[in-house]
Amino acid sequence: MSPSAAVAASIDIAGIENAVRAATGWPGLGVIFVYSFLIAFVLPFPSEVVLCSAGYVCAETAHLGLGIPSPLVVSFVVLSSSVGKAAGSIVALRVGYGASHSGPVMRAARRLGFDPVQWSRRRMVELVRRYGYYGMALGLSVPGFPDTISIYVFSVIEKDYRRFAAAAFTGSVGRLAVTIAVLEGALVVA
């Protein structure tokens, strides 16, 4: 079991998601930031849960109650989540790039006749050459797909922290915007 899988397995999933759903006031934005930071590199949880605090996704959830208009609350939630995910992606980049280039990992994979770096590099270099960081941002914009996977896949070949974080931020904003648009569309139709 990988270190991140061991950490994720030992964490109370329902407790973390409930903490995000129950987040209130300005400190609630901090809870959203920390949750998003963690899902970027260690927790395979849905990032859309942060929208519960803004009154989306979870009808039974208390709203943040910031005393500001609802569109601003949504903006603050999206911003807090996206900044958290961008910061967490930097950690994932360091961990993923370091692990994929470490001696023991590479030797073990080569003994099995598989070179994961070469394989992923070939596939990802195609994607990066074709779409660059826009491809990463687009991949992270897909609701329901674990962010952790996409971030680690890109971390194998990339090392530009600023652009990596910007792509993670943009993808996070895109994902939450798509989710809100779908939910708003569903609410209008209903």
C-alpha cells in the first residue's frame, strides 16, 4: 500500500466530508482550503463537496453564513478551494516527481520489465505537447473524476511549480463552475 493510500485509509472519510458540509463562518473557508489542499495530493475524495457550504449539492447542509450575498459566498468557496488545490498540487508535484525518479522505484519496475516513467512520459508528453497545461486544467475540470490521479499523472513529467499550480487552480475553478452550471440547470428545469 502506498503511503498516500495508507493515510487515506486511516482517515475518517465521512468525518472529513461532514466537517466540510458543516463549515460555517469565515473559519469555514479555512476548512474548505485544508480539505482542497489534502484532496490534491493524498485524499481521493470529491472536490465538489465544498459546494455544500455554498448551498449547492447538499440540501441538508448549513450555509457558511458569512453575511454577504450568495454569489459572493460561492465565489469565496470556489476561490478557497482552488487556492487550496493549487497549493496541494505543489506538494503532489514534489512527491510524484521525486518518487517517479527514485532509484528503488525505478529498479523494481525495470525488474518487472516495465518502465513506468517511460510509458507515462510517452503518453503524457503527447498530451502535454498537444495541450500543455491547458490539458491538465481541462482534465481537472471534469466533475466526479478524482483530482489526485490527474495531478499525480502530470507530476511525473512536469517540474514547473508555478504553471503546475496555475493549471490546478484553473482546473479547480472549472470543475466547480461546471458543477454549479449543471446544478443550476437542473434547478431551472425542475
